[in-house]
Amino acid sequence: MVVLAVWWSAGGPSMFSNSGAPQAPASSPATNGQGAKPEAGKAPGPGGKTVTVEAQPVTEGEFVHEISAVGSLLSNESVMIRPEIAGRVVKILFEEGMPVKKGQLLVKLDDSTYGSDLKQAHANLDLSKANYERATKLYSQGAGTARALDEADSKLKVDQSRLEVARTSLSKTEITAPFEGVIGLRKVSLGAYVTPGQDLVNLEGIDPIKADFQVPESALPVLKPGMALNVTADSYPGQTFTGEVYAIDPKIDPVNRSVAARARLPNPMGLLKPGMFVRIGLVTRKSANALLVPEESLIPRGQQMVVYKVVDGKVVSQPIKTGARRKGQVEVLEGLNPGDVVITAGHMKVREGAPVNLTDQPAGAKP
């Protein structure tokens, strides 16, 4: 490193005479052979001191091109369990937060009244059948009238309907799960009298789970049903979930010029929850053998991007053409080859042709 020394009047020769006239400064070890000082902070030249920098090799591998979006998760199916009839709760047959199967009994209402109604309906139907048979027989013998037969037939049909209503009402005292899912937090207690439409507990189908998101209308040419996507959530750092688009809104939002889409994601462990905020990467294409460099190796120079490549222990400035960026990596389209070593830290300490030592270099990389 070049050290510049400045002497002040307290300890060295003054730049001014006693008369105040300026004098030429004496030469010092900090000056070069021509008597001129190098620029402050300027890196050593090819023959200068060797500088230690961090570097990594250019790697080759698969690169996934994505459109980024944010979205929210929602249940694949969601329902609030409510009774269709009034009654007192005599059994609660679920545990809050636990999975349930389709058709599983959740709540049992008192059925004593509805059971009595069913018995009464059976008795009325039996009487109506007997009256209808009697009216039919009398009519066939000429002793009965057509009106009496019609009335008996009508009464029979009414009682048949009442029996079905009584049977249905009795069945509704058993409230079951309409689909497989996870039960929520109950809003009713044992012994409570409930009325039709009253909230009992919510049921959420979360495997698979849905994701709603929006992308700019410019993405429409590549946005298709069946398109793969990667999803991350702040709740699970470092973990990626996968799914695919299955529905696209046919209407563009005229305010923000975006289109809404919906995807499904397998969720067998139930890690993803409805309402969760997620980041979404829509996979547009994959490059099987892309050249990749760390993002920190790039140096912008006007409209051009360059990297410092290390060749035979010395710095070489290399212009490159870049592609997409993702997770700290940049795709290189032109200018580098697999195995080339690029400086990732210490750019300000070197210049073209400067000798360098490398650190943080993965094993096997050759400068």
C-alpha cells in the first residue's frame, strides 16, 4: 500500500519562507521516480504488492426462470357447520383442531321430539293406507263414491310426505362433516339449545390448499393452467413448496393492470394454513446448463456489466452479458466459461493486471 506523508510546520520544512513566499516542497519517499504523487486510494500496479481477495469459480447447473408474485393461501374447501333444525346439544364428538373424515359425526342433538313425530307419522300413514284400501273396495263394489276414493288417496299421499319429513328431521339431529378436513374452534357448548343456522364450528379442507395471487398483464403470454410454481413462506425459512396453476381470471383489473390466478399445492403435513402470506415464483422455463456467478461479483460500468476474472494469479477485467437473477445467483449468457474464477469481494483493492491471492475459494478451483 502507498503511504502519503505530509509534514507540517511544527515538525518539518515549511512550504512558505519567512517572508510568506511559497517554496517548492522537498522530495519525500512518498513521491514516485518523476516527483509526482500517486492518487490516494489507487490500487497497486502489476508490479505492486499482492492483495488478498475473495473469489469463486463460475459454476454450471440448472437455472429456473421465474415470474415473482405475492399471494395468500386459502382453504380448498371451507364451511361453517350449522344445524338445520332446532334442538339441544347432547353430544360433541370432535376435538378442536383435529382432522375429521367425510361423513364423520360431529354433533348430536336431542332427538326425542323428532322420534315421537316419526312414530306419529308412521301411525297416521298406516291409518291412511287402511282407509284407502277400504274406499277402493267399496268403490269397486259400487257402494262407495269416487269422491270418497279421491279423498282417501289424497290423505294417503299427504301422510306419506309427512313421514318423509319426520324421518328427515330426525336424521338432521346428527350433524356430520360434509368433507374431509381439519375442524376449527367450536362456538357451542354441551347442553346448549341451538337454532337453525347458528354457528357451531368451522371445517377447513387444507390438503390440497389454494393460493391466490396476481401477476402483471404482461405475464399473460406465459401464464397457463398447469404452470408449475414454487412457494415460500416466512413461517418456514429455507423451505420451498411446489404446486401448479389451475385457474386464471378471464378479467384484467383495470386499476393495477394485473390478472388474478389461483393455484393448488399439496399440503399433506398441514404446514400451510389458510390466510398465510406467501411468495410465489412462477416457473416460465428451465435452463439445464446455465453458467452462474454470485451476484456480488458483478461490477456495473455504464450500460455494461463486468467481472474481475483471475488468470494466472492476476486480475483481468471481463465484460459479460447477464440473464436472469435468482437467490443471489446471476445467469451469464456471454463472456465466461465454466471453471473461470471471478472475484466476489475486494474489487476496490485491485485493478487490471494486479497480482492477487485468493481466499474462500472452493476446493478444486484453479486460478
